[in-house]
Amino acid sequence: YKRQVSTQSTWDRFKMKRNCWPKVRGVARNPVEHPHGGGNHQHIGHASTVRRDSAPGQKVGLIAARRTGRLRGAKQISGRVETTKK
């Protein structure tokens, strides 16, 4: 069964990608299907960073992240630290 090309839907276009489309988020799944799944709200519920030596089924999210969050500390402009005058 194949539709006409002019009325071809997204479903027909992605037949060849059947195992990788559509992508369902981990938080939208059940807890037996994904480590981020389950709960009463769609949230991960724990830190999304995981160690490099984690088990294969546990290794989802930010794998061996070097840093996360925003940069903090003194703001440097062209090699000098900017301070306020008194």
C-alpha cells in the first residue's frame, strides 16, 4: 500500500526510518522503558549527569559531563579583572 506522492504523509516518508522515528522523549515513557520515565509529572527526578563507567542501561542523559550550569566568578575583559571603583 502506497499513497500518491502529492498526498504523502510524514508516516509514509519515514517508513525507512521506522526504528528511529518518531523519537519519544524519555520522560514521556514508562519507568520500565527508560530511566527518566514515570512519575506524576514529566520530569527526570534526579540529576541527568551520569558517570562514564555506568551500566549500559543507566547511561542516558549527560554522559560524563565536564561541567553543567552557568559560569560563575569574576568577569574578565581583555586580560584584566573588572572591579568597581570606590
